[in-house]
Amino acid sequence: MDFRQLQYFIAAVEQRSMSAAAVACQVTQPTLSTQIRLLETELNDVLFGRTPVGLRPTKSAQRLYRRISPLLDAASHGTGYIRAAETAPFKPLFVELPYSAASLLTRACRQAGRALANKAPQIKITYFPSEMGSAPHGGLVQIHHDIDLAANGTAISDQWLLIGIAGPMQDRRVKPRAEPLTGDINLPVLPPRIREALKTWPIGGEHVLHHQTGDADELIADLLVQNSGRILAPRLAINPRNLRHPRLFVRDVTKALPPLRITMACDLQEAEQRAFCTALKAQIIRARRTPEQELDAPALPEMRQLRYFLRAFEEGSITRVAAKLNVVQPAVSMQIRALEHSLGGALFDRTAQGIHPTALAHRAREVYAPVLEALRQEGRNPTTKPIRTRTTLRVGVLPGLDEDSLLIRAMTATIQQWQKDFANVELKIVESHSSVLLDWLAENIVDIAIVEDLHTRTWLKETALFVEPLSILTAAGQSDCPPGPIKMADIGKLNLVLPSQRHGLRALLDRKFADAGLPLVPKLELDSMAAAIRLVKSGGWATAMPASAVRRSLDTHALEAHAIIRPSILRELRAVQLSRHQNRPWEGKFGGLLRAQLASLTSI
């Protein structure tokens, strides 16, 4: 392992996203992913689980993070200390805050630390965000939220944000409407004083606040997976990247809630702690103005340069180092000179009798030797148990509306048959719309996607599954749509509720209506088909989908299906996949089994 690889790992843990970690490290995503896979191989362990909304660090990754993060902090500080030609002894300072390492407040803390290091390089700061646990007691600054009861504007204040799933037609450029604080609302870990204040504050409306054990970013990830719910959290406690997610709405509800302020608990007798708090106040104000600004990863020397330097320090001879490492002498000399250039001074006095460490070399050894030894121990003690490899097939399917729908019945039968034929291959099934499933396929979140046939990704391997007609669905006995078939030209007269244009079903309808020269302007766009069906059942609305998707509602006469004629509209389902795994020939069998089950059910 080397510094660059570990910086990639740290960024992936903190950002919980390969793409965001790549941006933070200023590299391409494939480069970062490859290095993390190499680290997993070296450690003989799995570090991340991949989910539809990002990464989940495993327990092994969390343990490694807690050991590695302070080492990189020490190496980063030491590099700045050496380059500044500082000779004063180190003054340790620990900064503890109960939020994730990617939160805006943690980012402000690190910016404050860098600003302080420019003035006092001897101050060695170690950060303890929520991923790190508790900090030592000595030299400790604790940062957290509190209630600003005075509310006189002199404290460093923060905003309350309400976060939920956005509607399909929400325009972020439009000034958002007020969002009522009603219903069930989840909150991240917050100090006791804030929890008590929320109990007695006159918020208004019927609401229930649920205090969770996770941080705000964990709650947002769960919200995106469940596709429902709302979260209330301080702005500075959240990773700003998460607030830009296109599926979320974000509302400032500060005026309706107890005013927040940032509290900095420190020993005022310690000049270093006072200086850090002063720098942090300035950085919090700056972070609120420019939350999008990323924190660059610190520049560290190459691990190979440091290893050559430390061996030369011990051996006193470049020639002996080259011989023991089995490399040519010029290569060792070149790497040491590159390190000298990076640190801004000579590490050795070179004479005919050999090399002699300078004062800079002694400082560099004091900084880097403990870090490299700790990393060497990490590399020498990988997980002793071999990784238990489990063969898994990840399948993305379209959402089912009731358990009697054709697709649900066919999927159930396919799963049962798969377990008989491929008992050693675990199935994982996730649901979403066609466009999302295709994105997940490209991002290696799923291996196979069951989608509508309309897509432009011609490089995908496809299996045609089933063709079925679309119908117009209305409440039973609805006056504006008499029983029986309906002409395509008459559909536009109905109060239509349809999914947005990112939905495969809507893309099919738009194309067919355009081909017929007919307008298609729904009264309401709603991506949740379950919510659309519920609205249709209430009366006065209509939607378009296969009748097979709502079989139970048709059997109970809660809905009526009107076949579309002149012309009819057919939806084709396809199983699509990428040819990633040449050694997994059984991967394509799932589509064949599903096609056979669909054919069997429709022939009855």
C-alpha cells in the first residue's frame, strides 16, 4: 500500500461514492476503483459493499479507516512542518465532532487546520469525525451544535434543513414553496439539549420526530433507497454533495425551529486551541458562502522515495541500499533527490566517505519513520481468513403494483426455478424504472436489467421476453370513459396521470403519439405508479399501463381497463446485460427462465 492508494480509500469511505471520491482526489473513477480493488487484494478483504445509492464501508473498512486516517494526518502535517523549516517541537491538538468526515462542518475544520498550519506549523492536528470515534482527553477541542437561546446574531449560527424525495416536475430554479413540518420526520444524532428543545418548541401541525442513531448522510442514503420519508438536520452536519442529489428536495425551515449555533469547547488557557477556534469561525462563514468548494487532498511524497531515504539514513551508503533492494544505484539517488526537491532541502551531505544525514534528514526521519512502520505492519497482517467468495447474480426489475400482476407472478416462478437449477448462485433483486436500471447496469450495480424496449444503448446484450398491449385504466364506471376499447385520438381528452419522460413507459407513449401526429399532454406527472393507480381509483383520472399489472384491481372491479385501438400500443420487455463476465455463462439463463415463465402464464 502507498499514500496515494490510501488517500483514495479514505476519500471513498468519507464520500461513500466512487465518483465523488474521484472528484475529491482529482483522478478518474476507473483509476480510483482499480486502486481500491488492488488494496482489497493486498489485504485479502472486502472493503466496500456497492448499493444503488453509493458505497457501504464494511466493518473491515471502518477499522482500517480508524487506523489509517490518523497516519495520513500525521504524514500530511509532517510534510508541511518540514517544508516550513520549523524546528519547534510538535504541539498535538485533537478535534472531535459528531458528524461524518464529509460533512460541511468537518470540511471547515480541516480548512481551519490548514490555515493555522501556515502560521504555526508545529501544531499537529488529528481529526475525530463520527467515523473515528472518541478523541483523547488532552489538547481536545470539541465541536457540536447547541441551541442559541439568545439568538442575538453573535454566535456562529446554522440552518435547519428539511430533506425529502422530490416530485418528478420539481424545478430547482423556482423559489420553493413552504414545506409543512407534519407527519413522521427522522433526525440524525443530535446533542441532548437540542432534542429537549425540539420536544417543547411550538412547531405546529401533527408531527412525530424520530431520533436515529446514524448521521445525516446515512439517513439520506436510506431515504434514497426507500424512496420515501423526510429528514430534519443541521446544514453543517451534511455532506453538501448529498444536497445536490436530483431526487431530493431541500427546504430551509430554520424559522420554524429552535435557533442553532455552533459550540466550540476548548481550554481558553491554551493558545493553540484558541487559535484553532478563531480560524474555525472564519472557515465556517466561508463554507456557508461557498459550500460547493472541494477540499484538495494534501500532497504527500511517494512511499518509494521515503523507503529509499530511510534505508539510506540507516545504511549511510547509497551503494549498499541499492544492493540490498536489488535496484541500480542511480535509481536510488534519483528518488532521494526527488524527495529533497519535494521537501525543499538536502537530506544528506555527500562526501567521498559516504553520505551523512543533515538536520532536515533527522526531522524527516522523525516524521515519516513511525508512519511507514505502522503502514508496514498493516500490510504484514492482512485478514487471516480467506475471503468467502459468494457467487451472486444481481437483477434489476420494473416495480410491481400488486402481487397478482403478470410480472410479479413470473418473477416469483423464475426465482423458484433458479434456486433449483442454480442453487450455488445467490439472487439479489432490486426494483426501479427503466432509465435508473440502465444506469445501474452501466455502474455495475446490477448484472441484468428487465426494462422496456425503448433505449439507445446498442452495445447491450438483449433477450426479448414478452410483448403485451397497453390499456387505459380508469375507475370502474367513470363517466368520461365508457366501457370498452378507446381510440388513441380520444385518450388526450382524459385527465391523464402519467410518469415523467425519464420513465420507459412514457417514452413509448410519447413516440407512439408523435408517430400518429397526436398531442399527449398529461394533467399530472407522477413517477410512482402505485400512487398513480391510487389516484385513478379515487375517480376522475386515467393512466396507461398493461392491464396485467393491476390484475387484482380489475378482478375486484376497482378499476376498468380500456384496450387502446386504432392503433394499438404494444410494450416489449427485454432482459439486457453487459458482457462483463465471460466465465459466468449461467448469467444469461435468468432471462431465458423469465421468458419461459411469462409464456407459460399467458398461455393458460
